Amino acid sequence: MPRLEAIRLDGAVLGVAAAVTVLCGMFFGLVPALDAGGGGPGEAIKQGGRGTVGGSAAGRLRSVLVVSQLALAVMLLVGAGLMLRSFAKMQEVDRGFDADRVALVELNLPGRKYGPPERVRAFYQELLTSLRATPGVESAAGISRFVLGRLPGSAEIVVQGVELPPALARVPVPYDAVTPDLAQTLRMRLLRGRGLLPSDRPGAPPVALVSETFGRTFFSGADPVGARFAFGMPDSEAGWITIVGVVADARRSGPSEPVRPYVLLPHAQYTTGRLEIVIRATGEPLALLPPVRAAVRAIDPEQPIARVRTLEQDFGETVAPRRFLMVLLSVFGVAACALAAIGIYGVMAYVVVRRTREIGLRIALGAPPGRVRRMVIAQAMAQAGIGLALGVVGALLLGGLIRGQLFGVAPSDPTTLMATAGVLALVALLASWLPARRAAAVHPMTAMRVE
């Protein structure tokens, strides 16, 4: 949550919460109070022994509240269930890389100190060589930014000898500078051609690795290896970049976002002062922070480390809004489910107390306890059935509100709807069981003495 550190529990919040609680108690106590004081003494005497509650305003209000609680619980739990299924689907997506035990260390070399590209390249080459020799480091590489944001560094391209349709000519293609061992460190699959090599250095012909989607988008599925492209129309022959390899798509924007075509350029040819050092560890990746700091200080004692995290943490930020919505819906759904269970139990317990005399007469006239239990449970389940039906309809109508947060699951997913309805039906059954058992245990002589 943005600005979470500024949120505090203060007197104003507590005062508002207390005022709302008192007002709720007064409001919901008003209808029963009016219902109790609406008739005279004669009416109260006539109603005293009947044990009927269904026709009163308070009785109708209780039924409406139970039905409403169940309907809201269904809608909230359906939303939570859809988000949970979406997360499960995301976990099954092939990312195109292996984020396990990978740390990201962000460095940004100041231009006023590391002006010439040669000094920047020398710094990173020495750092990576030192890190690869560090115990606990399996491999290390660098990339200008691995997880693509909403506005990554990108530009439109032209393909030599191919006239792209206007729509493709306007597609911005993200590009990143990488060191030769990046694909090996992240275990990205090389589909065609070769990877980037140390020989791809300044003065050598410009080369690039492209993603599988890049080849499909701009070469209609043909093998792009050997073809040349440029960012914008180049002024000279040296501006054309030769494609030397194709890597499998990596979902660098997150598992639920469309895969973008992207380009990986040799850092030696396209030098940038900012790099994310990608370190694959043999154990806990963040445990390598002290030796990483030591390696940086050994080269430049004044160079700070901007940020350190694991690739899983960085990648997890892409699904943070969905995860937050899932947690929020789950918390409110569980609370609504608990309120619905309490409401059903409270109403049915009240009904049993008011109908004690009637239930005792039924038992005295030969009604078996099992029939009495079924009668009470049937009355509760009738209300539950109405609430479940209204909740399912509400979930279908409001499902479009979270459609943009779902992945691989439709808002009308029948599995989620049926599972939610089944869980709440079971909750309603359990909540009505105790009052039903109490009703079946009423002794006729005790019931006769109830006024």
C-alpha cells in the first residue's frame, strides 16, 4: 500500500469507530423496541402464549438480515475464491527464467566520476570477476533492468530490407544492456543462434539477442538470426544491429501481463552506468550481501549500493495489487461468513425459545425428535437458500468489477461459485444444528409451564 508508513491509529479514528458502533446499536435496536411497544396490554396477553414470531416487524427484519449477510458473504467469498484461483494459475505459468536463489544488487555509477564508457566497463568487469570467485556464488551477470515496468526503455525499430506495416512500425520495443553470462545465470533457454560473447565488444559489429515474440512479431515466425534491424533509421551502416540469437520469452512484466518483444544488447557495446547485478547463489542469496559490499568497496570505497533484493521479491511486486485484493477479499469474506453463521444461530435460537410451547405440544402428541430437528433446520435452510441464491446472482453481476485482476479464470467460474455456495450451505447447516438439537430435547412438561 502506498504511504502505509503514514497510517496511524489515533483518537479521531477510535472516536469515529465508537460513534458508528453506538449508532448501529441504536438503529438496529429501534425496530424491536417499536415492535414491542406497538400494542397494548391486551394484545401482549393474547400474544404471550402463541409462540409465533414470523409475522412481526422484528421477525421479518431478522430474516432479512440473515439473508443479506449470507448474500454478502457469497459475493465476498466468490471474489476471494476467484483471486485464489488466479494466483494458482499464475504459479503454473512458465516464466522463461529461473528466479530461485537469485539476488539483485543495483548499482548506479555517477557520470561525473565514471565519464568515459571504458571506466564503466572496467568497473563492472572487475566486479563480476570478483563475485564469480566468491564462495557461495554460482554465477553472476548484469542487466540494465530485468523486471520491465510500465514504461521501460524502448524505441521503435526498422528491419533492414523489410517494410513493416504501419501498426508494427509504431510498436515500442524494450531494450536492455546485458553482460554475456546473463542467459546462463537466469537459465534462459537459447532457441536459435548463439548467445552474447566477450568478443562482442566495442569496435566489433553490433549484435543483439532477441526474444521469441520479437521474431514472431517482426519476422512472421521466420528465423530472424542473421537479419539486421535498427532503432530508428540509421545514418550509416554501423547503425544496423545483427541478430545473433533468439531466447525463449521471459515474462519480465509479470505472469499475467502480455509478453512484449524485447532486445538484449551487449553491455560492452551499449554501456550504461546503471546495472542490476544478477547473482545466482548456491544457498540463501541475501546472505551474499556482505561479500558483495566488500567486492564493491575493494574497487571503489565511495560507491554505494542502491538496492538489494531477491529476484522473487522484485518479481512479486508485479502481482502485489492482485495479492492485496485477494487478502482484502479473503478477510472480509471470512468476517462475512462468521457474521452470517452468528446471525443464523441467533435467529434460530430465538425462534426455538419463542416456540418452546408449540414444540413441546408437538412432542407430547407423538412427533419424534428427528422430525422436530428437521423442522427447525428446514426453516433455517430456507432462509439460507434465499441468501445463497441472491449472493450468486450478485456475484455474477458484480464479477466484472474484478475482471481486470483475474488471470485464467472467468468471473462466472462455476467451480468457484459451487464451492462457495457449498461452504456457506455447510456453515448454515452447522449454525442451525445446535438450536435444532435444543428444540428436539424440549420436555413436554417443561413446555406446558412456559408462558
